[in-house]
Amino acid sequence: MSSNSLLTQASEPPKYANTYRLEPNNHFNSEKVENILKEIMLEALENLSYDPEQCAKQAKWASLMIKSKVKELQFDRVF
């Protein structure tokens, strides 16, 4: 081997295999989400009588609260 080929080989960075996570670090916990659902739905529906306008507002409030509480748990998104 010539000295030129040794120099070119030494200056090339090593090639590594791609690393992809196949599983999430923070797994989805259905028990925690179910507890959030129960808590918020009880709060939203407690002492509520049917009124179309009030029920629409409560449904929007409940869905926003559920979404924000579940996002706080920071589950990993895996496709």
C-alpha cells in the first residue's frame, strides 16, 4: 500500500448504521387517561341540567381540558 491510500483512509469519518427507535420511551398509559376522563367528565356533568347552549359550552370545555391534561403526560408519538 502506498502512503497516500493510508492517509485518505484515515481522514474518512467512520460510517455508522442508522439508529431508529422502534418503541417509545414513554408508553401510552390507558389507566392514567381513563382517570383523567372520569375526573373531567364528572366535573363537567355534575349538577348539569339539559340546556342546548350550556351543554355545547360544557362539551367544548371538557374536550379542551381532556386534551390538555393528556398532553401534559407527554406520551411519545409512534407511527
